[in-house]
Amino acid sequence: MNACRRIVFMCLAIAAWVIHQDHRYLRLLLVLAVAAVDVSAIVVPGRAAPTTYDINPALSSLKMTMYAGGPPSAGGTQISFPQTPGSDITHLFGTLDAVTDGTSYVSFPGGSTIQFANQPTNQLPDADGGDATGPDPDGTGGAEAQYGLIINIPGVATGFLSLSTLLAFYHDSMAGDTELAAGVFDARELIFGTSHSNAAYWLDATQSGGGIVTGRYDPNIPEIWDPGGNLPAGLELLGSVTTLGNVQTITTSIYSDLEGHLLGIPIEFVFTGTIVATTAIPEPGTMVVAGIGLVALVPMLRRPIRRLHAPMRT
């Protein structure tokens, strides 16, 4: 759309210059002024290219909670707790790519880069999971991490787990576009997952005969977190598209469930949170004002033209 507007403005500038040379081209300016008013109506109905929205880290965050024996909706038991205040929550930043007309549909075609902020302090265990002597054998307080959790599996093990180098994506399901109704969309069918992650763990399973278990899990492959999977009854997963002036905001709720295992026990990794991302868009009134302004210039342009073509008096 911006390219079309630039072309129209260029044509208007050329037309204004031509009128100075010959007033017979006055109609050209009027026609192009009308085109400037209507150009948005011509371009908007077509599908726009993806727009990059900047994620607001102050308003975007994701909480991680682990459950044993099934998801919370099925009565699973919470087994993870923050190591330091708030270390089970991290802020998000980066970009979200989307296509929307702001009224009837929104689409996330891919290309989003969602990054996770590190915790303000190191988390246990160290980057390699520690060793038999403890989760922090070198005494550095652990390692940089985006999540730091205390693990307590009753009757099985206690210990520490940290996640780092997380990089996430967000895009449409196979269904394609998501319908907008009064600016609101259903986010359950959208796919949220990680393209990279690393987990380090140190677990004391001596109470169950397992001894000290340490390690590092670094899959380096995309993992889809079940979008809206095992959503608790009565909990809606909604998003919205709002426009205020020339700022368009996409807000989307996240509830993702990733199944895994710890010491052979099925574990549910549940992520809940919100992403808020904004972008600047051209205001629709811009072209209208330009068109009206150019029409208003016509009387001013005609005066010098008349003098230029007035018959010479002797």
C-alpha cells in the first residue's frame, strides 16, 4: 500500500508542475486528487503481505509449570516450583509476523521470532547438570537460564531443572486464516512451539533407589507445544486485534502443553501466558487529507496560469 501511495504522490507532483506549463492539464490534477482519495479502497481489499509486529516484553510473559500424573485438568500433581522469586516466569521479546485486515481475519504465516529473557540471577544446576557432588560443583551459582525450577516428585526425587536458549515460533494450523469477530479470535488452533531449547537437570532419586541423576537435554529440533491442549474446562484461549490511531496491537493468550518424561515418569510441561505485539500502520485518513489539500490548491495554481496565457497588450 505504501508503494502505491508514493506513486500517487509522485504523479500529483508531476501534474502540478505540468499545470504551470499549460492550464489545459488542470483536469489531470483533479483526476489524480480523486485517485489519492480512493487509492486505499483499491489496495486494501487485496491480501496484504505479512507485517512484523514488535513484541512488548513489559506486557508479554510465559509461565512454566510441571505436573506428574497428567495435566492439571486431569488431576495431575504440580512438581515444579520457582528456585528464585519469579524464576518460573520469563518475559518475551522479538517479533510476531501476521496478516490481518483488522476486521474479518488474522493469519500468522510463520517467520515469527519469539525470544525468552534470562532470569536476573543464575539458576541451578550448572550448564552440564552438575555431578554427583551437587548441582553446582564449581560454586558459580549455576548458569544463565530462562527458567529455574525446584523439582519435587513425592516419593521419587527432588532436585533442580533449568531451561535456556529457548527460541519459539507461532503460526497458523493447517486450517489457515483465523476468523475475527468484533476484533477477537480463537487462539486454540494456533501453533506455538520451540525451534531450539536446552534443559539441564540434577535430581536426587536416592529415596526411590535411583541415586543422583544429572544431565543435559539439547534436542535442537522443532518441538510443537500442543496448542490449547488439555485446556482446563471453562478457560477460553482468545486473542484480539485492535487499532488506535496508527498503532495496531495483536494480543494473544498462550496455553501449551508439552508431554515428556523425567526418570521414566510421564510429565506435563504446561506453559501459560500472553503475547502483546504492536506495529505502526498508515492511517486511512492520510490519503483523504492529501486529496482534499491538492484540490484546494487548484485556485492558487490557476492565477499564475491565467497571467501566463493572458493576451499581450500593446
